[in-house]
Amino acid sequence: MKEKLERLRELTRAGLHRAGTFATHTRAGLKAAWAKAPETSRNARQWASKTALLAANAARNGWISHRDSWIQTFSTAGIKPLPAGMGGNLVAIGIVAGLMTTSLIYGDYYARSIADARLIPSGEHPSQQQDLPEPETTEPVPEEVTPETPEAAPAPSAGPALPQLGEAFVDRFDGEELDERWFVSDGWSNGDWMDNDWRASQIALGEHGLTMTMEQGPEDSEKPLASAEMRTKQPIRYGYFEVNMRVPKGSGLVTGVFSYAGQDKEIRPHEIDIEILGRNTRVLEATIHENGKPTHTKIRLPFDAADGFHTYGFDWQPNLVRWYADGKLIHEERGGAASRLSRPQEFIIHFWASSQLSAWVGKLNKGNAPWELHIACTAYAPAYSGQQLCK
């Protein structure tokens, strides 16, 4: 029995060390905590099984009397004096189980809070909505085609096809003013998690296209930094979205190129993302947000996105989204969330920073401002033709 108790102490100390390390990482807000949740769940089940075996062993050795616990009225009935050291072992097991449960709960909360924060571009701000034209309520109905022969009939689909919306364009920002297709966000931020607000003054046109500048905000601003965001005024459904740009380096910075449909009653926002973090400009993050259910993939680029201009795009079609870098397919999502994206969306480009989301975007040093995002071209077409639009 003494050897078993010594072994139990060793297991408990090891378990406390592992759980303590995991809990520390969770408190630090590391995204790795969420990735370890399945492993932690398995460990918790293993400890629960060991605890059950210990309880059975305690009953066999007379340390617990099930009979007395039923026939006696006092609260500790059935619990006999434990051998020396056994009480400490049981307390240690309880601590391990509590730490694991806490880390699982916090890990879920932490991951959800980041996902929710990324679902709030400025399209949710009421003042922006007031200045935008109302989208047309009627949509063109696709012409119905009757096959000439039974053999020519198409395979049955999951549902009726929805019409494509949006006119093709290529904008190289080579005029004196921004094209009328764009709405520029001005005078608000996306929330407390963002260290900048949006200001029209942070967008400038020049010899090499459009520049979004993030710098120290004015004295009367509630945010320490000012940056820029723009989006198409008319919504788009299905098609190929493209941008040619050079992103800035810097921990805490995010360059976002995405399509977005806001909250619609009980339906949460829909979004297709290209995001490049300034902390690692050799990685592109491809994400779909579909009614609160995100898919998220990190793709290592064959180049450094901050070293020069490169072309990025995504092709959104029924049941499918494909991401491209310099004309090469780098990721695909088929079915699942991609198949449920059907609401018209705006095409948005923005440049933001966050101290609160440092676990994801890195630690922000506001003293390093200003930073610049350079955009040479943006484009849209109803479908990807195999050729880059921003040549």
C-alpha cells in the first residue's frame, strides 16, 4: 500500500506541474491554450478514471463505508480516518481537476471572444449606415434554361441558385479623387479592443496608388491611433475579389481584405477574410465567418508580404471559396460554411491595431507609429478567369 501511495504522490505532483503550466499559459492569453483543449479533456477523463479507482480502493480497504453513509444522520457518516498522506493526495487530485476544468472553460471563452471581435467591422456602426444608399430590394431572376433532351438535364442541386450581384471593376487609384464606388469610414472605431479609430484623413492618393496611414491620433480622440477603412457602397454576391498591396511590418498590426454582410435579425455576420498580421508577414490567414461559426487556416506564403507588392484574392462561388496569392491557389474551402454563404456582402479593406488582442496579433508598441499600407490596385469580377486582374 505504501508503494501505491508513493506512486500516487508522484502522479499528483506531475499532474499539478502540467496543469499549473497549462493554466499559466491560459492566463497569458495564448491561443495555444485552445489548441490544447482536446488533450486537456483527455487528461481530465484519465484523472477522473483514476479518482474512481481510488474511491473503489478506499471502499475495499474500509476507509469509506457505504452502509454507514446511508444509516447515519451526520454529514460525515461513512468517512473513516484516512491513512497518513492520503488526505493530501485527494486534495491534490481535486486541485488538478479544478485547474483543468477552469482552463477548458476559459479557453472556450477566450477563443470565442477573439472570434467575436473579428466579426465587427465598421459596417455595424449606425452613423456609417445613415450615409449609404439603400441597396435595391429587387434582384434579377436568372433565366431558366430547359434542356433539349433528358440526357442534357443538369444534376440536381442542393437548392435554387441565387443570382450573382455586382459589376466588374478594376481600380488603380490613379485619379485625383477616390472613385464614387467607395465609402470611407470616418469618425468611429470597431470597439474597445481596437487602438485606432477610422478617419478619412488617413487615406491619400499618390503616384503609386492609395496609402492608408496609421499614426498618432489627434488630442481630442478617444483612441491613441488613427487609421483608415473603405468599402464598396453596393453589395456583391459571388465573384472574385482582388487587391495588389504591400503590407506594413509591426507587432499588433492587422491588414484586412474581406467581404462582409452584417447582422440580420438572428443571423450573425457573414465574412470571407484575407488577413496578414504585421508580426509575421510571411503568413496569410484565410477565414470564413458564417453565422458565428468560423473556419480559420494559416497559409505560409512563398514571399514576405512586406518586402514588395503582391496580389491576393479570393473567389467566392456557390458551395466554394478559393484563396489566391500572386495568381496561385493557396487554399480552398468547399461545402460546410462555404455552402451557406449566400447573403450579399460589401468588399472592405482596412488597417487596424490592437493591444487587447495581443495573444493573436502580438504586442503593440504605439511609439513605433506611423505605419503605412500601400495599395496599388483593387478589382472585382463575377468569377475568377485564371488571370490576375491587377496586372
